[in-house]
Amino acid sequence: MDGSNLPFVPADEDRDEELDDEIFFLVSAIDSSDDDENTNVPQRNLPIQWAMYITYMLNGHPMPCFQMFCMEPPDFISLCLELIERWFIESTRNLDVEESVAILFLLTGHRQGQGIAADRFQHSTEAINRHYIKVLRAVGYLAKVYIKVRHRTGVHPHVRSNPKCYPWFKDCIGAVDGTHIKAMIPVEHHRFFRGHKNECTHNIMTVCDFDMLFTFMYVGWEGTTNDDRIFKDAVTTDRGFEWPALLCGRFCIPMHTGLKRRWRMLYDMPKYLLPRQPGIIMACCTLHNFIGTRNPNDQIFNGTDAPEPGMSEQPYAYGNDDEVGPSHSRQYDFSSEADVGMTNFREGVAQAMWDNAHGNDDGDN
């Protein structure tokens, strides 16, 4: 029917006002009823038992567990058992140890926000943050167990079997170098942490052995700090750093350990408090050593040659089980004469290697 054929009905303003009032009160009643219902609905109400989910992950195909928790199921179970046996952590009424450790791996390995973790594990963000800190602290305790020198006597098999290293590096037990990890710093403190790449970073001193495991970590320094200052502080303040055997280490060991490829948080640090950030770095290095010790055939651990996708707290270090203190102080010579001696030593090693590699050619000429 064409609208032009409809009869004209004059407007009734009073009736229109009554209809508007009725619609207003109806909408108000619906809104109020929705508010009442929302206030009674819990925020985390998914009918999922995450303890059972983790059990299925650990007992199923290893790849989903590796993708989710950044380590294979046997390593995940071994870590949880060791943390429990050493009394570093225990289950609570609402969260088992396995679920707490899974929260750490989700946040650190995938750089997920705590809100996402709260939705996934169906716990409050306060609970996620509390258990994350608890597991982070527990893994930090393991640093004293796993970050240490392992090969102290004789020549390391890697050096002995490599003609490019033996006999010139027969006394070498590792490589020392510095690396920078991105930091999340308040704006007013950027000048202390902004490095040469115009990024705020932590300057980390690391020592790595021939098995690609960390033997010493010194974290907590600002990105603007010179490497030489960190090195001298490590060897003069009883941090457990055994440096004479490492003088030539950096010539023969690459420092690509796959650390950032496993723990994505190290690529871009979230907005955590400054004192907590060095602990995160130390925990990631400890887990790297734990996996390398328990499972040298780990996927990421074996792919070490693949391309990698003022204002701080007191720096701290791990790397020696021996007790350190005032009675164990050591004195090192950093004079210009010692520097010249070290330069001559390095040049002597380099010349011996050159003569060995090109001696026959020189003889022919």
C-alpha cells in the first residue's frame, strides 16, 4: 500500500509525551535490572580447572607444552619438584606449584600482561602478581645452585678437541662480556639508563663457559655505565668472580645463548618496578642454566647460532659457591704496567696462533 493513500491523523502532543515517559521508565527499568545482574556475576566465571589443563599439557604431546611454557614437560616437572624439595615454594589453597610456575612462564616467556594471565588462569590480577613475585623469588634462589663454574681442573674437552683453541686457550674456562637488556625506567631517570642506541637499558656483565652456560652474572647497573667500571667492581668487591682464568675467554666463545629467544620479556621489559627488573633478568638466566643442565638437547638451547627474533638498586651477582666476605678480599693490579703486561700477553698468544697457521707458508717463502 502506498503511503500517500494513508489518512492524515493530526498529532496529539499529550499522547506523545505519555509515550515518551513510558519508554523512558521502561528503559530505566531494564538498565537497573542489568546493573543488578552484573553486580552478582563474578568476573572470573569460566568453568575451567586449570590444574587439570596443566596436567593434560604435561602428559600430552610435548610441542604444546613447549610453546606454552617455553620448556619441555620433563624439564617443567623437574623444576617444580626441585623448587618444592628445596622449600623455595609450596602450594596454596587456590594455586598449586605447577600453576604458579606456569604463570611465570606465560608472563616471562610470552610477555603477556597480568590481566591476560588473570583471565586465562581465572584468578584476580592481585593473585597473579603475588604468585609471579613468589615464583620469581624462588627461581632467584636457584641461581646460587646453577650459576657457577663447573669445569675447574684440566683442559675443557671443547678446547682440547678444537685445534683453533688448543693449546693457546688450555687454561681458559669461559668468556666474559657485557650485554644490554631493555629497561622500563621513569622519565626523570632516563639519563642514567639511556645508552648509545638511545634506549634505556640495564648493562649486564655475563660469563659463559664452553657449554653455553652462565657461570657468573652481575646485574643491576645502569645502561650508561662503562663496561670497564662494571668489570673492576666485580673483581674488587668479592662478588665471587674468578677472572684470571677468563682473560682470553672472549676470543673463543660466542655469547649467543638463545636467552632472549626463549624469554621474550627481555626484548621489551614491561612496566615493572625498577628493583624487580634485575631479578627478572637473573631468573631468566637461571632457568637457561637449569634447562641446559637437565636437557642439553633442548630445541632453543641447541639453536644458539640462529638469529635472535645512579638510580638502580645495589647490583648483585651470582657465580661462586664459595663464601665471600671481608676475610676473602682479593687485590688485583690495574696499574698501567699491568695493562702493558696484559697487552703483551694477548699479542703473544695472537702471534703464536698466527705462526702456527701460516708457519709453513712463511717457510716456503
